[in-house]
Amino acid sequence: QVQLVESGGGLVQPGGSLRLSCAASGSIFSINTMGWYRQAPGKQRELVAAITSGGDTNYADSVKGRFTISRANAKNAVYLQMNSLKPEDTAVYYCNALYSDYARRQFDTWGQGTQVTVSS
């Protein structure tokens, strides 16, 4: 069983910055893609950014140029540096990982979510 533990959310003023962290633990052979999603009240969960094990990245148009995703493969960790935050970035942010166990079975797992609130 694999767990994703997120940290780094909180309250920040518009224009401020936050850094989210997510670490995976458990029976992991390899992690392919790790990503961050968010869900605002009354809205569907959406992709914010994703990164492959090779370092290829993908960003939502709304965060390009402001957010940066990175990962530390040796630590099974992924990070999201969020700069120039806007009130519309307010949401619960979820970490996601597509991984393989030692039997080479693939799984898709989620963290518990961390609240990010951008408000003056």
C-alpha cells in the first residue's frame, strides 16, 4: 500500500508564494508520473501540473509562468512552487502518482489534499 503525504498549504496574500511538497511511501518499484491537481468549491478537479520520471512537464494554461513543478526521484517526492498567487488559485490541492509495485502492477493514487487560500 502506498501513501502520499502533502504539506505546505496555507493562507497567503495575492502576489505571494507557497511551496507544496508531496512524498510517497510504501511498496513502490517505480513512479512514472507525479502531479498536482486542484479542486475549488463547486468546481471539478483539474490538473495543475505534472512531471514524468524523465522530467517532462505539463502545466495548465492558467498557471504557466507562475508555477513550477519539480521532483526528487530518489525521495519519491514532488514539489510545486507557486508564485504570483491569485485569489482564483484558491482550492484544495491534491498530489497524484502513477506508480508500479514490485509485481509490476500499475496503480494511481492520491494524497489527502492540502488547502491553499489566496486572500487579502
